[in-house]
Amino acid sequence: MSLINFLNPKLKPSVECEAVCEDGYSVSNLIADDAEQLQRGFMAFNVTKPPVEIVFDFPKAIDLKVIKLWNSHGALRSTAFEVHGKYEGIWERVAYVRDLAKDVDSLTFCYQSDYNSKSSEQQQPSETVFFFKTAHKMLSNTKSIKLTIRATHKCPPVLRKVQIWGLPARSLDKADRELIKSIWNEITNPYDHAARQEDAGQRSPSRSIPELNQSSTLKIPEEFLDAITWELMIFPTVLPSGKVVDQSTIDKHSEEEAKWGRLPSDPFTGLEFTAHRKAILNLALKARIEKFLMENSEHFKTVPRSLGSSRVRRSKNRHASQFASLTQPHHTHGAYSSLSKSYRSSATATLSSCPEAGATNLIDDSAMAASYHHHLPATSNTSTTTGNSIDQAIQQALQKITRFSQLPLEQPNKPAGCIKCQTPDFAYEIQTCRHLVCRECLVSLTQQEKCICNKTFRSSDVERYHKL
């Protein structure tokens, strides 16, 4: 079996380091799922001196075979490392290296029995270090690895990337070992299922339809497939660019755009939706897709259906592009009309439930208005409750809106300067007690590991404080 990189975020590793890190270069970047964070790597604060210890923990025991790390970050580089394994609760050193050459870009720790000299000759800037002979008893069944940066070349400790390769420990249950292997197989071969379909003579878009049998000869018309995801569409929508995609695709695109403060737009052209340029539901194509699904229902058993033209169903599934016209100032009348209609229907239901409102439910606008004014005292509690519910709904909606320009509210209890010397040039915040401190006072407090308020803290509890 091939080796597994147990620092892959899909396998849920964890990492800890007590050293203060530079902003954006925390130790969690070494196991981040985001490619940008993973590329940044780890960098300690510029006044941090080695040694710096980084501890990696794994959910299940592993049989460690290889550790590969990249020791340079631009012009900054670390020159000495130590690897420790835990045996009966005690850390013991299993490998170390000193005085790495300037041209060395990566470092590999492995067993001498697994060393392949031919492959090492092809990688000139890499250096290989062997584990001790006694390392197998600690690394064959371990859940923690400690990596120590012992020296650097006139810079703070840095580490661009780390990989820990191995196999599931033999002490694990067979079910746990098979689970880890299956997860790694999905990571390394995400399109293995599609490759099997192509070998069987099927077209590649069919991989997105799990209900379609591999032995089936059914062909899905290309016009029924999303132009972006290449999946079967349930709500086909025509974009202003002329492309046809599913409504869920536009919703996902709008959510991603909102994270960057942009309005909903066409994924192909980038033009924002307006009242005259927006996505439109293709009812004719939707009807043909529904007919295709019903005629071939034995192949599609879990594909959601949306037959009919219920107004409630359409309103629930309406995407952000169809609300773009409400943001335009010259279309506020239409928004007000829809709100007034909903309020009128709720008021009609309230009046019809009152015994004084009359025996009939079919009343015109004038009669409804007269009954409403006549029974105003009796329905005051209902109107108050309705107003409170509307206010709560508005507050909940405002909390979910992403803001990019609003300044945070001033905290009245936040001191105006350093907690120790009261200087306004503070730059750090102690997370345990939320006190602000300058750099000079932080050095003295870190040695005592105690704030002025007598609360203890570690160096990892200190974060950079940005003043607006």
C-alpha cells in the first residue's frame, strides 16, 4: 500500500505551538485546508529566538515512515531541526540535523532501510537524515510528533511546509484502518469513479448523476446539464450571457461574491444583475426535464422533483438575481406593493378570526377597513405582537448581512493605553484578560507569565491588536 500524508486536513490532524506568530503566519497554516494559507506556512514573531517546538497530534495511532519539511521561506531559513517521539508519555529524540547548507530547500527524515539513493540524486537541493535505530519502537505506534527548530540563519524560526507520511498503526482495529485508507483513496483519486465510467464507454458528464446505473445505456441530453457544474438541472435558468445553469449554481456564486462585498452577477461575464439584466427561469426547458425524469424514473430515484407552478415554491427557491430590482431606487413601489399585499392578507385573516368581524370571510377593501377601525382596541395586542415579530425578523436579517465598511462599535470598558505603563502606543492584547499592552511591557509580563490583574497567561495567548 502507498504511504499516507497524515497532515492532510481531511484526516483531521491538530497542531500546537506556544511561540508568538507573525500575523497571517500562524502554525495552523501547516495543516490548513485553504491553499493560500497552506502556502504561507509558519513564521514566528521577529523577536522570537529558537528553540521553537511544534507538536502535531493525530486522531488515531500511525506507523510513521517519512517526515518531509521545507525549511526556507524566501530569504529566511531555519538551519537545525530535531524530531521527538513520545514513548510511555516521555518525549525522546529520534533524529536531528545541524547546520543545513544554504542551497538546501527541503529536508527528509526517514529510515535507512527505506532510503532510495536513485530518487535522492534527482533532487539536488534536498537533504536526507536517517532516524535512530531505536526510533521504530516510538514511531511505529504514535499519536504525537514534536518538531523542534533549534537554529536559524539570522532570522525568526520559519517553516514553509511539512508532510508526515506513514501507514495506519497495526494496533488499530481493521475498521479504522480501512476507513483511513478509503479517505486517503478519495483524496488522491477524486475522479476514480468517473474513470471507471469512461472505461465502460459512458460519457463523462454522467458521473454527476449517482442514480444512473453503470450498466445503463441511457443518454442524458446535453441541454439538460448545467453549463458550469455539468450536472442535471432541476431549475434551469437562463443567464444574461445566454448560458443555462441551475438556480443553485447562481445561488452559490452569489454567496461567494457576497463574501468579497460584490453584488450578484453573471458568472460568465461578471456583470451585475439589474432590473433589465437578470437570470430568468426557463419553464419550457424545466418541463422537458421533468418529462425526461418521469419517463426514466427507474434510473433516477433520488433526484428532487418540482412539478407544478406553486407560487409558494417559486418564492422559496427564488435566487438573489431576481431580487436585484428591489435594490434599485425607482422600483421601490413594487416592493411596497408586495409588502402591502402580504400585510393585507394577514389583516384579513386576523379580522376573520374575530367573532365581531361578521359571519362572512369575503369582504371588500372598504368593508375590511371599516371593520379594522371598528375593532381596533380588540386587535391592539395582535398588532403589537406582529410589530415585535417584524422587528425581530429585521434584526435577524441584519445580523446575517456581511458588512465590509462598518466600523466596530467602541468598547467603553477597553482602556485607552497599555495596562502597565498607560502609554497609547499599545500593540498587543492578552486574550485571557482582554488587556492591552505595549511591546516593552509585554516582554516583562511574559517572563512572569502573569498580567497586572494577576491572571496567568501563556505566550500563545497574546495576539496582535489592530487599532482602527
